[in-house]
Amino acid sequence: MTESWAFSGDLGGAFIVVAFCLGGASLVLLLAELFGRRKESAAGLLVGASGVLALGLLMLAVLRPVRVFERSNNVGARLLVLADASRSIDLPADGGTGSRRAVANRALASLRDHFASVRVAQFAFGRGEPVPLEGNDVLRQPMPGSDLSAALEAVARGTDELPQALVIVSDGRLERPSDGAVEAMLRAALGRLSVPIHTVSLATEEPRDASVRSVRLAGSVVAHQPARLEVEVACTGGLVCRDLDIAATELHLGEPSVVRASGVVHMVDGRGTVSLEVTLDRAGRRILEVAIMAPEGDSIPENNRRFVTVDVARDRVRLLHVAGRPTYDVRSLRTWLKSDASVDVVAFFILRTRTDDVGASQDDLALIPFPVDELFTKHLQSFDAVVLQDFDAEPYGLSIHLRRLAAYVRQGGGLIMVGGPNGFVAGNYAQTPLADVLPVSLRGIPEDQAVDLATFAPTLTRAGRRAPVLEPMTNLVGERWPDMPGTNVVGDAREGATVLLEHPRRRTASGAPMPVLALGEYGSGRTIALTVDGSHLLQFSAFASESGGRPHGAFWDAMLGWLMRDPRFEPAVVELPRGCIAGVPTTLQLRALFAEDGAEADVTIERMGSGEKLKQVHVRFAAGDAPASVDVGSLAQGGYTATVRLDRQGSSAPSRHDFACEVGGDEWADPRPDGARLEAIAKATGGVAVSYDGIAKLPLPRATRVVSERRVEAWLPPWSWTALAALAMGGHWFLRRRVGLA
Amino acid sequence: MAHRRLRLTRRRLALAAFALALAAPLKAAAFGEGGAFNPRLLITGTREPSPRRKTAPGRWSLEVVHRTSAPARLVPTQVRADAVELLAEPFAVWAGSQAPESLTAREITGLRRFIALGGVLLVDELEPSEGSFIKGAKEQLARVLPDGSPIVIGEDNVVFRAFYLLRKATGRVQKDAKLEAIIRGGVAQVIFSPNDLLGALARDAGGAHPFEPTPGGESQREQAIRLAVNIAMYVLCSNYKDDQVHAPFLMRRRGSESP
């Protein structure tokens, strides 16, 4: 308990000042009067003394002074520490010993010690709101991004007690505030909060490193059309770089990567740029790896390669339609393909066999040779999809290209095999490499039993009833299909395939209903098997006329759309809300379309290139539209494919999402610490910038005194002051009368 | 090399279809035959097709099978314009030697649906010297397709290069070297043949031709057969021969032909 006094217990400071001003003015008037009348010195002195006494007592009567008793203590100032938790602090620390993360954790401990007398709260920031570090927590896992401005905005707009100071622990590689606009961006982030921001730099030395600084695509990328990759490369820390080899490689699932472009970067003063022309043939999401050959002495090999996700648009679907003979089924499919402006169809129909007697010379015929070798070697990659309709591979020389065609599928091409007397087993596709990428097995089917002549109406499977790919057609005609005049005989659906239509009577060797329409995904490509040659009945028949012949277009539009990964026909959507950081647990979010509540899904994660199956997870969707989260664990640097099959294995067509995991990504592209930016931050806010070993130089914010108990006692009762003042005023008046003053 | 067992060949299938058609002509086609070319004779009103030309569709199919890779129904059927079976296949031949009877409302509806679905109709004049059938057919078809009127098509049309390179249209007689067609959506959906094409194709029970083509004789018959094959291929492949990939070949061959 401390004791003090105050002029007044109830009047505010302004009143006290006014009272003193009035008292002082009265005193000045009194002295002026005495000196002006030139009274004898003794009498004058007495009048003056009584006047001063009366004035003093009058003021005390007005103010009524008090004694103050207080119980209080000092509370340390509130200080926030914002520690950079981005991936850049996993870069090597000064001297190459340990990481900047380790330095950051030591700095946090030092700050706790240095600011032991103040209330310190420590946060980790990445992108968005900072995350509190409880107690002696350290920075463990990297967070995406390094947005200091967002962290400051969160602090300034928070409902907690505002801090007296902020300390930023970082290597200075920040997304915001950006270089050159530090002051303005800080002002915008802090708003009315005006506090000093001190900075602690985690590194000061540039590592010896060669890195791919940036990879930019000039404009949008369209399939089959050249696109430009602008790549910037830099060397730092005294690493000597001259000409560096560079290559852009497209990753595939289960297939070797394909080099799309290569070149040399000419380095001048540690920097160089190169423009690579790449042509991607497959539309959809593609993963490109851009890598340089770094010179010896490179201390961070991880940033020598970058993974770029490219969304390849499709100008038009370029499709190769090959038919073994002209039929109404061929006619219908061709008519539909030609009517769709988004399809660029190149067609080759076998109009004449070797045994046909045309009765005319070659010059009288409008026939051209079937350029099978040219098509399936030189031009194959230029097509988005190939349709083999009722086509026998053997007599026309396709057999020798089936391995290439299978590889084409695995690298992202689409394939549709449509039935007929020359399709599937009857078309000599059994026991060929192409059979391995068809969604139905062709094994164990004798050639003389390769077709079933019995008429039947295909029936929808459970998956077929739910599949978005059949929904446009079922919307028109329900679950009915017209009678089909026979079918090719095929075996069971292959692993991972989805059967949408099946034969109502015929069974495979395993006893399962024989697939009639099956979809499959092999490597990066998709395939469709339709074992009948009567889809034209969806366009021209009494059945079709009920809906104006539209079921045929609805069916093939969806088939081609699914083959080309049109999102309309994907049963599930996969997203990575926080991206993928190599070595850090990754979470996928699934959204199921056209699935009822409580649907389940199998999610498979495979590594691109090797096709190694890394994880298989079974998830159940919650009610409503809430997405399901799937933890896929920590993945190494590289490209991956997440394949989702709704319900249970094989029950829905797969949805696929390709993604890449990087160790450092953008934040490792330039590994140099940016101390200048930290100094600019400190300078703009009146703070102090220090390095990790200079934390002791940071100023301590002043403590705050907090009064817990306060008691006020009047020195004398108010009436006492009034009585004393009245007596003094009366005595003064008496003395003034005695010396002749008024 | 693996031993090749019994293979399904086009000819075997054609024979199987032929047998099936004889056994049960009203049943659905077998596998591979569902999409086969079938020059069905269209019946309107009360008139039956010309008895001497009833064999022409079968001959037409046989020529298609012999000369091309396309499958065809060797025993073609007849179909009424007001029957739902008209919508079973996208091709029919309407032939006659005198002005057709006025189409009934049901026949108009049937033909309109046939054309709307993409069907192709060949109108063949069996008495070119009079031309009354084609004239009457055009009038009746104007009721079916009020917005379509015939235009002349010549050798630049895909029908003339669907399989053979042809310079002119012909038939039993050589009345007009060009055809006429009602074009819808860029596709010839109704083709008018003024030269009695079926007459050139017809054979009697002994296999002999009942009609002698004039003035060109057998050479003219061969040209008529080629035109029939082209029409069949046009029906089966649509405008396939209009594709750009064929253009340089066809231009070269056209250029090498003597005028």
C-alpha cells in the first residue's frame, strides 16, 4: 500500500487548473494594489500576508485536498512474436549447418528469455491467420505461403488485447509485404495499430545454389499446339554457373516420362532465361517436370527441378475413326461426330477388301490406300482418341501397331472399341498388347464363339444407373435399350473397369453377366468397350423416334466426354486445399456428384512414372454436400495420381486427379535470405532489425502499472476549510480597513 | 504361327443373313446384319412395285456385297410409308412408272419422321419417257417437306464419288446425266433418279436382264450398277468421301481422266 496526496478528491484536473489560475490572478491584483498605494512597509506586509493566507485557505476550501492510499503492481507489456513457418525456413542456415527452422526455434527460445519480463505470445504464420504456439512449442511442419501482411491484419483486427510491440522472426522471403512497397502495405495491414515491429533475421548468407527460379507459361495451353515455357534460372552464393542443360518432361501414370523440350540456359552474372517450346497432346491436367543440370557444389539440389501443373485446354477433340466396313452403325457414329463442331474427325473406312471384285480400274475408283503405318506411327500422338469400329486388326496391318496403340493409351490417349463381326476377339485383338488396356478381358474365348447372334436388350448395371456418363441418355429414354442384333463375346471386366451395361442372359466363364459397355482407365488414358454394333438404333429406329433420335447423340457425347475427362461426367471431384508439400501430411478433399448421402469411395494414390500404388483409402461421405477429407500421408517429391471410385471397387467409373508434390516450390526457388526487407519493415514502424544472434539488442517495452485497490481520505472535513477560509478573509478585511484600504 | 480356325467372313455372314432372311424374313437381322445396306422398296397407297423390277433390290445388294466391303441384305424387304417399320432402317427406294397416289396423312407423317431422323429416300422413275412418277413424287414430297425443294447435283456431289468416280448418272435409259436431290443440313436426303435405275439392276428368275439399257447397252448397265453402288456407299458412309484426306487423291484421279 502506498500513500500520496491530491489537490482534490472529486474535481477534475481542469477545475484544479482554473482554481489555481484564479488564485494566482487574485494574488497578482493584491500585490499590485499594495505597491500602487505605497503603504508603509510593515502594514503593507501584514495586509499582503493576510491576503495570501486568505487566498490559500479559500483555494483549499474549494479544492478540499485529500490523502490517497493505493495498492498496485507492474504488469509486463504485451508483445507478439510472429514466426515465419513457411517452407523457405527449411532452407539451409548460415554456414550450411542445420536449417533456418532450427535457427528459428532457437530464436524463439531466446526471445522468451529476453522478454521474460513482458507478456509474450508466439505465433507461426504462413498464409492466412497466424497459428498460436503454445508454451515452448517450436515450428514443426511447414505452412503454405509466407504472408506477413495477412498475419498483421489478423492481429490488428483481433479482439485480444493489442500488443505494445511485435517481433517478426523470418528469413525475409515473404510474399507480403512485397519488396518496394513495404511501408504502404504495412500501413494497410496494421490499420490504426501503431506499434514498433522488430525483426529477427534467421539467415544472412546466400547459399551456394543453382535453382529454377520460375517457370511461366505464356498464355493458355491448347492440346496439340506449341506453348512456350519461360524458365528463369539463377545461381547464388558464388556458385559458378555457365551453360546449364534444361529439360521439360511430361509425367505419366505407369509409363516412362516423355521429354517434351530441352535446351541450354546461358548464364550471365548468375542469371539466365530460356524459352522452351512444348507441345502437349493430351487435354486435361498434366504434370510437367522442369529440371536443370546443376554444377558441382550446388547445396540445394531440390530446387533444381520444379513441377508444373498445366491445365491443357482442348480446341477441338481430334479423333481418328477407323471402321472395318461401312454399316448403318458406322454411318450414325460418323454423322454424329461430323455434326459436333468441337470434334475434328479424321475417318478411314475400309470400303473394299482384297477379295472384292470392283470390276473397274483403280483410276475409276474413289478409293485411297489405308495409311495404317503412317497413321499409327507418325500421326497417332496428334489424336486425342481413336475409335476402332468393327475393325479387324490383322488384314489391314494394324496388328503390328497394337503395342504402340496401347502405349498411346497409357500416355493419355483415348480408345473406343465398338463391336461388330470384326471386333474384339473376332478382330484379332485377343492376346495382344491392346487387350491389356481394354476394360474387358478377351482371354479364353474361342474364335468360333467370338460372337453371339442372339438378339437381346442390354440392361443397366447398378453403376450404370448412377453413372453421370449415362445420365443424359437415361434422361431421354429411361433405362430401356433397344434390342441389339447380337454381340461380340467378351470376358469379365478387367480390374478397375466399370461395367455400365451388361447382357441379360449371357455369362462369362466366371459366371458374371457379360459386359456390354465397360469403361476403364489405364495409365493416363481411358478406354471404352462397346460390344454391340447397334448403337445406331439409338438414332434411327422406332425406339429412337420416340425421342427424336436424340439418345444416340446423348450417348456418344457422354462417351466421348468421359473419354476426354469432361468434368460433367466425372462422378467425383478431387481437390488439394493446402497443396502438397513433400514430406508433410497431405489432405485430399472429395466431392461426390450424383451420389446419395452416405456413399462410399475408394481412393487410390499412385506415383506417376512407376505406377507404384502408395495408398488405398476407403472413405464415407457425410450427409449433404460436405466434402470428405482423406489423409494420404506424407509423399515424396514427384507427380501423383489420385483415383476415386465411388461406392465400392468397380462400381463407378473412376475420377482422376493428377497433382505434384514439391519440397520447396516457389519458396525454395530463390534461397537467398532477404534481410533488407526485414530492415525496411523495422524502419517503417520504428522497430529494430537484428539478426538471430542479436536478440539481446531488442528494446524491452515498458511495463504497465495496474492499481488493484485505491482509498481516498480528506485531510479535513470540507466545512473546516470553509470556516478557516472565512476567518482568514475576515481578518484580511479588518487589516485592510485599518490601513485605509477599501 | 497360330492356327487360324473358322473365321467370320463377310461372305459367310452374307450367306448366313441370306439363309436367315429366307427362313424368317420378318425377324430382326443377325449380328453384323443390323447395319447392313437394305434397299427396301417403299409402298404407298395401293400400288404394288413393278413385278419385273422386284428383283432389282436383291441384285443391288448382291453387287454391293461383291464389289465392296459393305454388308447388304440379299433379300431386301418392302415397307409401307405408314408403317412403323419404315423407321427401322435409314434407306428406302420409292419407284413407280406413273404418278403416285396422293399420300395419306399417316404416310406423310411416316415419311416426315423418316426424313427427320436422317433417312435417305431414293425416288426412281421407272418410265423415264413420261416422267410422271418423279413429277408426282416431287409434288407429294413437297407436302412431306414443305421447306425442301430439289436441286440438281452433278459429279461434284459426294454421291458421284462415294465408291466409283462417276461423271454422270444413268440407268436403264440415259435421260438425264444429273440427279436431283433435296438437301437438308448439307446432306442429300431425297435423291431423284430419272433414268430407271432399278430397271438396269433387275434380273428375271433365270438370271437374265429383263431390260436392255439404252442407248449404251451393257456398258451403260455397268455404269448404272456403279451408280447404285455409290448410292449404297453414300447411304452407309454419308459424306465420307468429302473428307479432306481424300481430296488430293480424288483430284489427281479426276485430272487423269479423259474428258
